[in-house]
Amino acid sequence: MTQQFFLPLFHLGVDVGSTTVKVVVWDPETRDLRYRRYERHNARQVETLCGLLQDLEGALGPARYRVAVCGSGGQKVATALDAFFIQEVVANAIAIREFHDQAQVAIELGGQDAKVIFFERDPETGRLHAADLRMNGSCAGG
């Protein structure tokens, strides 16, 4: 039996959106992407996520995970998993700052809304930060 102490620790990001569920796993030490899946849920968010998590376990084997959940359906899932919930625009801004440091604008078109994040450098620290955000509330195409 594998002792939990010796299992690898990965970061698991889950986005439960209005039309799809996305799951991504990366190694926090190497920043290597270990797993990713994107699937339409057809109004079966939880069932789709369960299937993706089973597939993940089959692909990577036993592991430990630090989990963060976002998306329009993410709050309930995060509560059920006792996981960290992060608002999706905040999650996107953090990911862009960490992985795409030269970005000036990010546009996300979801199934429910569209978001635009404008970035600039902090003059004191030189770090990229979200300077402005625009979001429509009616539909992604609006």
C-alpha cells in the first residue's frame, strides 16, 4: 500500500462553466502540465466532473492534490469537495500574470459571458497586474 506521504503533490484546477467542465493538473515544482481535459457537460456538471476525475486518476495514478475551483457552477462544487473557490476572472488574471508575463490584454469568451482583462506593469515592482476589467452580463456573444 502506498503511503500518502510519498505520493506526488500536484495542483488541480477545475472550471465548472455554464456549458463545459475543464480540469488541468500541473506539477508545482517543474510547472509541467500533467493532465488536461475539456468536456461539454450538457447540464450534467457534477456527473461530467466525476467522469473527468476518474479519468485523471487512471491517467496519473495515486497522487495528492491542492484543488482550486472556479466558474459559474464552481461554488457548489468547491463546497462539496471542501476545495478552494476562486472567482474565474481572478483566476484568469493570476494565471496570465504567472504564465504569460508579456500579455497586455486577455479575452475570454465563455458560454454565459465574455470578459476582457487589461494588464499593465506596476511601476514600483515591475510585476504584471490587472489594471482594468470589462465584462458583459447577458451572453458571451453580446
